[in-house]
Amino acid sequence: MILGIDPKVDYAFKHLLGREATRPILADLIDKVLDPAPGHHVQSIEVLNPFNPKEAGDDKLSILDIKARDNAGRQFNVEMQMLAFRYYEKRILYYWSRLHQQQLHEGQDYLGLKPTISISFLDHVLFPQAPGYHLRFRLLEESQQFPFSDDVELHILELPKFTKPVAALNSGLDVWLYFLRNAETIDTEALPVQLQQPMVLRAVEELKMLAQTDIERERYEARRKAQLDYNTGLKVARMEGREEGRLEGELKGRQEGRQEGRQEGRQVGRQEGELIGVIRLSERLLQRPQTPVEQLAGLSLEELTRLASALQEQLFEQA
């Protein structure tokens, strides 16, 4: 049986990892990402926002992140992101900080704060300058490279960079990344021996049940379609924006009358045109009247950037 379910689709991802019944799968995945020293493994996990299918309505475009706390009190924000949004690194920091500060209640002191760890699986490349697919970020002193605090930890796992064949899998994290990338086409009756790990086998069974339940399958297909539609629309908007920017940039460059002016004009024009495309697409997805291009063209690059960021944040927060 070909599984036919892509766990990168947010609905399937949270169905697989964000329910009370699947906490052991989540704990195993987080532990494989952290690869901790002996004595610091994730032994148990509590899901702080258990999955509710209603939060992934057919007509909404939201990100279904998973908030969890382990036996040591560490907090985790885990998400799968198939959509190549701009400013994604800013979003990661924003939601990391929100989850971290929510630990303290009135009257409590800072000693009660435990580490907060962000884990983002991306179906696109956010950092093309880095060859590795698993990027770990901490706050370090610039010259001597010691950490400011062990409470801040960010993991970015860029799935397109993970290209190992099944025979080359040599770690628990490798197995999970291969599964996330290839689960949709896996033959459950001929599972490679490398994937025959207890929690991976359990994940296969969970996705099989999703595939065989009519209402769950319909919800999954609706979310998959929404994500594909958005990515397609975003690519078109950016192509249109780049073309608008090229024309505008050339006009600005000619008006400047100097080589420096032409180069700067083209660059600014491309950026403005792309942002205008993103703004108008976001407004359509939010079902709002679209701002006329002429009005947007009158805004500065900084104003366009702020507006595009605000609209995309609203898309993120839809539920």
C-alpha cells in the first residue's frame, strides 16, 4: 500500500505529532533533533496546544505549530512550513519570545524560566549560504563564541537540502528527515529496514489511519490544496512584481542619468514591485479589497516592507 499522505502538509503534520495519542512520536522526533548528551534525553512530552481539526478550516491558511513541554520543563515550538513566506526568520524569533515569556505568571521571578527551543522544518531553503540541512542557532559572544544563555536555541531543518538515499541513513534524525520527505510514496508493505524504528512504524500507522478516514482525508486534501494554491499564487505575484520592478527601475535609472542611478533604480524598483505583488496576493487571501497598484506605488520601500510584513503576519495567525 502506497501511503499517499505527505506529512509536510500542516494538517497531516499536526495530526501526526500534535495529539495526546501521538506524544511518544513527538518526543522521539524532538530528541533526535536535539541529539542531547547522555542524561538529557526527552523522556516524556506534554502537548500544550492539542490538535483540533477545526483550527484548520478548509478556507483558512494558517500555520499549525505544536507547543510542548518536556519532563525537564523545557518548552518547544515545533512547526512544518511548506510556504516560502518572506521574513520567516523574524516570525521564528517572535513566536519563540512569546512562548518563552508565557512561562512566567504574576509574582514569579526569572529563576523559574526554562529553556525555550524552536524547531522549524522547512520545505524551502531559508539560508542558501549554508550547505548543511540542520542549522542550530544560539546567542554567542562575537569574539570568544561563548553563549549568552543556554535558554535560547533555534533549529532550522531545510528539507530540500536533505538528499541522502535510504541506504545512507546513519542517524535517528536522518531516518525522520527521510520519512518526512518521502512518506507520501512509501510502500507500507515493503518498508526499508532503515525505517523500521518503533516510532517511525507508529507514524506510518497514524498516517494510514488518516488516509483511510473519509473526513480526515478530505480535510487533509483541502489543506494541501490551499498550500499549493498559495505557493503558486505567490510565485506568480513575485514574477509579476519583478517585471514591474524592472520597468520602474529602468525608468528611474534613465531619469537619474548616471550609471549609479540606473543600478540603484533597478534594485529599488525590483524590491518595490515584488512587495506590491506580495501585498496584493495577501489581501486576496485575507478576502480584503485590494489596494490599487497606483496607491502602493506611492509608498516608500520601508512602508511597503512594513505593510507586507503585517499582512503576512495576519495570514500566519488565522485559525
